[in-house]
Amino acid sequence: PGTELRGAELIGVDLRRRRLRAASLRGALLVGADLRGVDLGHADLTGADLRGADLRSADLSVALFVTAPQLASARGDGATLVPAHLSRPAHWPAGS
């Protein structure tokens, strides 16, 4: 089991040094949060608010319950890994 952050208010928080693999982020407010390079593998993102969250170089490839609208509202780059069933948002730079 990972970190329990269900419903946490993490607006604008720098989370780059937090261990979030397998974390419960259900309903968490991650608006503008800094998640650059964070491993979100198996993290539960059900209902998490990712508006403006910085996901550059983050790994969401096996994150749970992440949706296209969540990704579209966040910032990512060519190094951001997304689940295979989702497309990279058009406004994100292409992979390198």
C-alpha cells in the first residue's frame, strides 16, 4: 500500500520528493501541483483534480483510473508517460 492522500488539498504543492507510487489520490486537489518526474505507477487518481498540474517527465503509464480530461487539464511533455489506452493531449509537446 502507498501513501494515503485521499481528498488532500495539495494545491500548488511541490510533490517531486514525495513517494507517490501506489498512493491513493482519490479526489485530491492537485491544481497547479508540481509532479515533475514523479512515479505515479499504480496511484489511484479517481476524481483527482489535475488542472494545471505539472506532469513533465512523470510516469502515469500504469496509474489507476486516470482519464483523458484529467490529462488534458494538466501540463506534460514528450517524456511524460501516459496509460496505453489514452492519447497524449494535443497541446503537450511530442515525445523525443
